[in-house]
Amino acid sequence: MMNLTEMYNMQFKLAEEIEGKHPRNGEDRADMKFLGMLTEFAECANEHRGFKFWSTDRKPRPELKEEYVDGIHWLLEYGLDNGYRVTEDYSIINENSDVVEQFLQVFYLSSQLWVKGGEQRYHNLFAGYLGLGQLMGYSSDEIEKAYFSKCEKNFKRQENGY
């Protein structure tokens, strides 16, 4: 099981760091953050390549795990911004045996959250995204380790004026 409490805490620290370097000045960033999350989901799909029927190279790219973890960052951020937390006894929604179908499920759950909002829809999206990771072969330990590694990279980016 992932240590989600520590992951939320780390995401909070990163968000504070970003806020300090890039103040809102009254700007509402909810829409931009949601679009950022969807963009990372799409980048993950692009690195997976499973939907690219027109290509002779449909093997996942080495960047896949990092792109997947970027989606975790945005899910945590959304939870923090809206007062939602997935707890250590989280569930995984993996109703599909095909990664492409699971990606579509994640986008469907995203649209439900966008249109209707709510904590349960947030939990459903998080569970669906974790199910995607599971289908791609990532263990919870692997996801957690990759998350913290990417966090380190993101803190360094802020130090270097990203």
C-alpha cells in the first residue's frame, strides 16, 4: 500500500513552493489545474502507445512511468484544493482487462468529476487511475517511489526557475 498521507503532505509542500514562486495574484487556477491533470493523463496514454494501431512500434516508451506519476501529482493536487483525501485503505477500480479501455474509463471518470464534482467522484477517478497503473504493471511501491522521485525533480525545477 502506498503511504498516501505522506504523498499528500509532499504534494502540499510542492504546491506551497510553486505558490511562493508563482503567486496567484487573484487568479483562479481551478480550470487550469484540471486541464493540467487531463493533459498528464493524455501524455501517459501517448507514452503507453497501445492505441496507436497505425504504428509498428506500439511498445510503451521509457517515460511512461514518469508520465503516469505526473497524473498522480495532479490527482493529489486536486484533492488538496478541494478538501478531499483518499485514505490508506484506498480501493482500485480495474474493471477492464485492456489498458486502452482503462484509459477511456479514466477519461470518463474525469468528465464525471468535472461536470458534477464531489468527493465520491474524486475517489472513483483516483481508484480508476490506480487501476490503470496496476494494468500497466506498476506495484503500489513502485508508484510511491516514482512519485517521490518526481517530486524531488519538481522541487529542483522550482529552485532553477522552471
